Amino acid sequence: MTLAIAVAGKGGSGKTSIASLVIRYLKKNRSGAILAVDADANTNLGESLGLEVAKTVGSIIAAFNEEKINIPPGLAKGAYLELRLNETIVESERLDLISMGRGEGSGCYCYPNTVLKNFIDNLRPNYAYVVMDNEAGMEHLSRRTTEDFDGLFIVSDYSVKGVRTVARIKELITELKLDVKRQSVIINFAPATLDPGITQELARLDIEVAATVPFDEKIKEYDLKQKSLLDLPDSSPAARAVSQLMARVLSSS
């Protein structure tokens, strides 16, 4: 059975780094193939993982719309699109990546999101783990891209605004009745002791924090040097914090 984890949160909260560290933990500590999904139109998960993305779901859809009159005889339109979508899979040892990329029109991501979700559903049985890095905000939830997941990591930066965004995301999940079995709130870039302003806001909103992840100079360094976060040393404070969270999550799943 595939274990699926999604990562969500406000812009600037470090979602992609958290998703990368989740994948790092799985690759180092668990057996089985991993499918990484970059559901953000900005498409930067591949860079964090050291994987080069040549084609995205959005670019394939755009090309398909232009060439659909040239579909090979005897091949249904849906089957041809699925065949083309396989070109977006970036393969590496025990880790594959697919990226959504841009939509087919100005500001429109609804159709690519639907195609991406169906594509993931079809690929899912081939992998032991699926880890999805969502776009910033809450639109992906309303489009139900993040649905039927075993775990949802909701990431906040170290701010009251970030905590309030977490509360809105949790409310939307309840409102839409999304099938997410477990929610875990992460405070990213956190000091050893949280400021009373943060803890009071968490208490007011009845939010339980599953993990705090410290600011990590190594992640900044790897980003500047364009190095894969999969290669972070075990001494990395952020990698250690995410590893501890993943060990707890997997032990109870």
C-alpha cells in the first residue's frame, strides 16, 4: 500500500525544503520507490532534489492542445495524453519526480491540476511513497489536488500570520471534507523556545504543533551552491527535526 504525504502552507514558509527533507528521510531510512510531486506552478522541487525537469504537466497539456488534431489513428485522445504525460517523469535511483508547471492559459491552473491528480492516482500503485509539494496558499485544497492523503504537513513560518494561515487551511480541510487521515503542523525557522506571542496564538486557535524545525544555515548554503538537499549531512538541525517527525508519523501509521 502506498503512503502519501502532502505539504502545504503560506508562501515563504519553506514548504519545498520540508518536502525535500521528508523525501531525504524516506530515501535514507525506508525501502521502496518514492514519487515526488511538485504541484507548484513555480516548479522548484526538482532543484532542491538535484533533479533536472525538462517537461512539466502544464507544458505537455499546452503542446497537446496544439497538436491534438494529429493524434495517431486508433488512439483515443485520453490515452494519447496519458502517453505524453509519461514524458514528464524524471527518473533517478528509487526516486521519480513529476512537476505541474504552468497552466494552459493566463492564470488558469484548474485543468492541469485535474490532469495532475488523475495522473498521480494512476501512478500511485507503483510507489511505496508519494510526497507532494503544493503551491502556496489554499487554492490547491479547493481544487482537491490534495485529497486522499495519509498525512498533510501544514507548514508555518515563525510568525503570527503564518499560524493564522495554518488555522485557515485546517478550517478549509474540514469545510471541504477532504480525505486527509492525519494533519501535522510544523513551525519552520523556529528558535529553541517559541515567543509567547506565537504560543498564545497557537493556543487561541487550538493548534497543536507536531514539530518545530530550526533555521538551518546548511540549507541556505546548499541553495546558494545549487546542491541537493538529499545530500544534507545528518548533523543538519533541520534534517534532524524532520527525521524525528517522520519517525513518529511512520511508527503510528
